[in-house]
Amino acid sequence: MYVRITSSGRFYYKEGEGKSEHHHQDDYQIQLVYAGKARNYFDGQPYDLESGDIVFCRKGRYPACSATSKEGVKMLEVKFTSADESVQEVLGGIDTKFADRENQIYTLLSRIVLEGQRKALHYRSMSSALLMECLLSMNRLCLEHSLPLYESNPIHQLRRSSLATKSEVLDSVDAYINSHIGTSFSLSQMADECGYNQDYLYRVIKKQTGLSAIKYINLVKFERSLSLIQNTELSLSEIGWNLGFENLQYFSRFFKQHGGIAPSEYIEKVRRTTRTDY
């Protein structure tokens, strides 16, 4: 797979500033907002962007953008070309707009920009390799939108924190749930040990995830069950026991409710492959 980067950089636009409509005749463009808000247009269609959002412009399109927040907007941008058919297949699976809530794409784009600035030995080859990883990761992120819940990462999709800030409250909740995941605990116990008022804790969970505390705890448990199935050789009964379920029947009902598939079917899909050749 071959890609050639034509430009990269960090850009800051004040409120109302940006780029007027122009033609991307030969190159593709990735833009990631990491502070502030903006409105982008592609062939006249608007897309409102906030921190963590990515827009992908294909060649041949007519993009434009302007900052819409008082503090302006900060963006990472990479432009590139490629005639490689295998790269075209990857690009075909990337949406025009999607979110990078775990900083994965932000980190890769930042490294590409830094390579271009420093121009160290083999920086072009390194930048191209980083961009290819970035495009493959973008393809996977977009693919998650069309997969059933059990194939995606439900907890990470719920996080709506900006790239610049991360909730210490939710981090402490996650730490408590993960350390007590195999035991029975009350919501008041969790609030006390996390060091927060119970009502305040509930409001934070609801605001950041859109879920009640109980539903959020259950999704954390579901995510752990996915990890145990994917990364261990434990039986379903052992996994259920590790998650605090009294028997396999209760665990199976819980898993199917959240994943839309019986755990016995899922474990067969995940563990039947014993060798992968490239």
C-alpha cells in the first residue's frame, strides 16, 4: 500500500474565519478538530464539528470550513494522494464525518505533523507509514458504526469528553467497578468509596454517558465479558462467575440482552480460528 503526503499541519482559525470553497482535484484531506467548534461544507452540505470530530474529504469534492465558537477552532490537517487500488479499498470504507473519542487518530496525525516539521532521517517514509496506519484505523472506526453491539466497544463509544479534558469522576467510577466487578455492591457504597456525593455521581454518569448508573455498570460488565471471551480460554461458566453471576443461565441472559447474541454463539465465532496466515 502506498500513499504520498502532500502537506500536513496544525491550523487555528478565529471565529468566522476559515477556508472558502475550493476544489480538491487530486488529493484527499483529513481534518480533526481538537479544540473549539467549526462548520465544514462538502459540495454545499454542512457538517457541524466539535472537539474529537474528523472529516474526510475525497478528491473531486468542494470543501469549505469556518470556525463557529468564540474561542475559534484548532485543527490537525493532512493532505495526501494515492493511486494504489488497495488503498482505494480502505478509503471506500471511511465516512465523511465520524468521531475519534479515544485520541487514536489524533495521536497518529500529530506524529505525522511532527515528522514533517522535524524532517528527520527517512521522515517521508515514516510519515507515509503513520498515515497508512491512520487510514486503516479510520476505516475500522467507521466500520464499528455498522456492526452489532457485541463487535464494537460500547463503553468507549459512550465517552463524549473532549480531547483536552477527561473526567476524573468517571475514571474513579470505572476503577471501582473494575475492582469490584465480581462482587455485589450497592450504588451508595460505590459513591462513598469514590469520595463523591451519590446524587452528584449519578448526574455525572448520566451527563457523560447518557445512561443511568445501573445501566453504565452493566455495560462495563458486558465489556469485561467480551474481553474475557476474546483474550482468555475461560469457559462461559467461569467468565460468568468472575463477573458475579450465580449461574450460566443468568450470565447468558445478561449477555444476550446487551449483545444481541447468545454467549455460546459468540465464543464459537471468536475462538474457532487457531491460526492466521498473512
